[in-house]
Amino acid sequence: MARHAFEEQLDVLHRSLMSMGTLVEEAIHKAIKSLVERDADLAQQVIEHDTMINELEHQIEIGCFRLIALQQPVGSDLRRLGTMLKLVTDLERMGDHAVAIARTTRRLMVEPYVKPLIDIPLMADHVKAMVRDCLNAYITRDKEAAREVALRDDAVDKLFSTIFRDLIDVMSSNKQSINQGTHLLFVAQYLERIADHVTNICEWIFYLNTGKMTDLNK
């Protein structure tokens, strides 16, 4: 396979990865919006559109393995394909967490919220910005921007702790709220896990640039 053809195929995969990232970011946004606004139709959209994310993951994986088999790349070319394979795995799992949030919306449709949803949407805003900015860092191959995004995971963890304490207090004082409180705790946990996947991507951006894995959670 000629070098030009290799670069063209790699560009196709790159654009597919960006499309997948956009879909994941939209899924997170819509899932939280559906929860806040109690919008069952929007939640259903998130669930149904997850197949598009899964299909893109499959297409990108097949494309990467095909290039590896035909081109037998080494060095930076192999790092580019390996990084892409890792990124689609993390993005697909983020999409799964968005689906889990959307399913929570459907479960909680029949009961009023025990307290206004303030910190969960705030946490989601932090997470969505991390997703967007880590993908931009990947596009520009900016490892310092990736490091800055990964450092924001601390703010997400602090919000998670706040939400956890608040919901535990609510459930302790009102036994009727335990079911709902538990589901909302899971939502916060899904968001926290999405942020962890973003950190994984940031570490792979470092690998793409340096050939070395770097722990950005220190």
C-alpha cells in the first residue's frame, strides 16, 4: 500500500473518530438534559442513538486492524493506530454511561425529585467540557493541553463527593427517598467514570507524542 493511500485511509479513520466523539458528547448532554427536564422522549433518543456510536467503534476498529495487517506500520504510525483503537474503546464506554443516565431518567419519571438537581448538571458541564477539550487536544496532538484536561478530574471528583454526601443526608432523613437517591448516586458515578475515561484518553495523547505512558492522575 502506497504511503499516500495509507495517509488517506488514516484520515478517513480520524474523521470517523471525531464523528464518534461528537456523538458521545451529544449523548452526555441529552442524557443529563433528559434527567433535569424529565424528558422521556429525549432519553429514548440517547438510548436509540447508541447504536450509531457502537457502529462507528466497530468500523474504526476494523479499519485500524486492516491498516495494521496491510501496512505493518512501525514507530509513530503504529502509535497513531494503537492510540485510535484505545480512544474508540473509551468513547464507546462513555456512550454506555450516557445511556445508563438516560435509562435512569425513564425510571424516575413517575416521582418528583427529592431536591433540585443542581450539582449533577454542574458536574455534567465539567465532564462535557473535558470530553470536548480532550478531543481537541487529540486533534492538535497537544500533550500539555491534555495534561490540563486530566487535572480537571479533581474538580469532578470533588463534585461527586459533594453529591454523595448530600444524597446520603437526604436518604438518611427521608427513607422514602432511598430508591431515587440511589439512582441519582449512580448518575453521579457514571459522570465520574466518564471523566476517568477522558483522563485515559489524555494519557494516550501523551503516548502518541512520546511513545511512553504517563500517569496523569498523580
